[in-house]
Amino acid sequence: MVDHGPRSGNRVALTFDADMTDGMLRNLRAGRVTSYANLRIIELLEREQVPATFFLTGKWVERYPDLTRRLADNPRFELANHTYGHLAYTGDCYDLPRVPAKGMTEDAAKTFEVIKPYGGRQTRYFRFPGLCHDAAALAALAPLGVTVVDGDVVSGDPFATAWEPLVRAVLDNVRPGSVVIMHVTEANARMTDEAMPHILAGLRERGLVPASLSEVLAGA
């Protein structure tokens, strides 16, 4: 389990979680929300040629196959595992429904299988919903050979109502080797795309360079 890479050098990892629950799917079907895929973030990263790592839930991939392919086709983007349906792997995790203990290994394995056909820079990185994990959850993932990645810079973007606090949360805490946690789930993280240009500018001012999670963890 890792929170960050070596503190030497000047690289940082920008990571984006792509959550998708059954409740979110119901919201889409009922028209209560328009999208859980923030294209403005992806377009900015593409335009500025910024490396990033996307932690995908299997249900997000199934809902957005064309966008998943677009992510996979970008050599600067890495794909990682964020469970199949964003169920909690522990009790008392932000009111998320819980995956049964006996189903945790299968849940993560299924997500790798959902992502696999898209190719690209796939990894064995895994992030728990809500960063909630305990010894039993870690033991369940051991057979899959994953590296559990939390992060040391939490943007706080879910359900934020202004972009400025997100920028401060990132830039006040980021250091060489940092792993920054953000979300690409537009309806649940509406301010992230507005914060991103300011975050990128702030990183440049600090002499910090976005890199893939693999490069940051390796200290490359």
C-alpha cells in the first residue's frame, strides 16, 4: 500500500477516480443528472499533454465505453482499478453499500477483466472507494497482485460548490512524489474542471511536473 512516491525529484501524479454506483446509474436513466464523465477535464489534459492516471470502476467503463477507449488510446494516460460498482470494502465508509467479504476478490478481479479489452497503459494499481480498507480487505486483494494506492493530497472535490478550495487543498499540500486524488465524475464533482487550470499553473510555479503514477512511484 502506498500514499506517495519518493520525495526526490519534481514529479507528481494526478489521479482521477471514475466512480459509478447503481444509484448513479439510476440518476442517469431518470434524467436527474446529465453526466458522470467530465469531458472538460479530459480535453484539458489532452490539450496540455498532461499525464494522468484514471482509477475506473467497472460500471463506469460499461457506461462510457467510447470514453474509456479514448483514455486507453492516449499514451500519457494510465488505467487503474477502482472496484466494479464503488461498493465499500469495509463497514462505515461514507454510507456506501458494502460488498460482501467473500466477494471482494471477485469484485476487483471482475473490474480488471472489464478494463482489459481496452488496451492502453493498464496497471495493477487499485484504489478503495473512500480510501476505506482494513486487514481483511487487503488480504482479499493479495491474490490479485495489486498495489493499493491511496494518495497524500486529497482535493476534496466531491460535491464541492466552489473551485478555489480545491486549488488550495492541492497546492497547499503537494510535494515531490505526491499522489493527488481528484474525480472525473462530473455531476458529483462539478468544480474540478474549473480548478484544473489553476492547479496546473500552481504546479508549474512550484517547479512540479505531472507524470504517470508509475513514474512517480518508481521515482523516475
